Amino acid sequence: MIRINLIRGRRKKRKELDINAAYLVLPLLILAGLFMFHRMETNRIKELETDIVRKNAEIERLKKEIGEVEKFKLRKAELLRKVDIISNLQRGRTLPMRVFETVSASIPEKCWIDRMEMKGTQVSLSGVALNNHTIANFMTALGQSGRFQNVALGSADQTTVMGVKLMKFNLTFEMMPG
């Protein structure tokens, strides 16, 4: 015989979307998303802040190095200035000697120098000679020495020294550059 069970058995209920659960889950999902976004941005901000601190420390280190470089540049400029001063003094020390040497080699007999003065490249001297011809020979020798240019006679006057008639003269000339 056929049996028919009229008692309803357990049936699986169809799941329906519970609207109350949706109202609860949706804000939780939004809050979770906001929380994750906040965490990511907070971590990013912390990374950027540590990067800023690192970069500022690097800037301070580089400023110190730049300061040291500037000190070295100033020291170098000071040393170069001192070297220039020393070389100018060396040149200035030997220059009068060369001028005296050249003048003494150019002085003819019967010509005497009383005074010699150097101002920069300009040299002026005064002295006495036996005659005008001796002064002319002296001027020619100075011009041909290769160290002097623009040899000019300032004055030549007759004077008497210990009963001897001599010519008192003044000369000016320039030292050649180099």
C-alpha cells in the first residue's frame, strides 16, 4: 500500500534578505572601510613625517659641510692673498737691486750720483758730471740697457765743487715692464 505522509516534514526555509541585518551590516562595512582608510593615511603621514625628519637632518648636515667649504674657500683666498703679497715683496726686494746694478753699470767715468729715488716704476736721480757730453753718454747707456725707457733730462746746471766746474743734472726714466 501506498503511504502518504500528510504531516508536513521539515522543509528548508528559504532565506530571505533580512533588511534589519542589512541596516546593521552596511554601516559596519562603511566604518571598517573608513577605519582601514584612516589607518593607511595615518601610516602614510607617519612615513612622510619620518622622511621629513630624515631630510631635515640631511639638510643640517649639508649646511655644516657648506659652512666648512666656505671656511676653506675663505682660507684659500687668504692664503692666495698672502702668497701674492710675499711674491710682490720678493719682486720688490730684488727690483731695487737690479735697478742699482743697471744704473751702476751704465754710469760713465767722471759722473757721480748724489740721489736716486724710486716710486713704482718711475726712477729719478740727480748727480754731477764733468760735462754735458758725459751726461748724454749716461742717458744713452741707460736707454740702451734694456731695463729703462723714456730717459729724460730734467735739468743740467753748471756748478762748482771744490774749485772744479761740473754739471749738476736731474734725470727721470721708467723701468720696463716685466
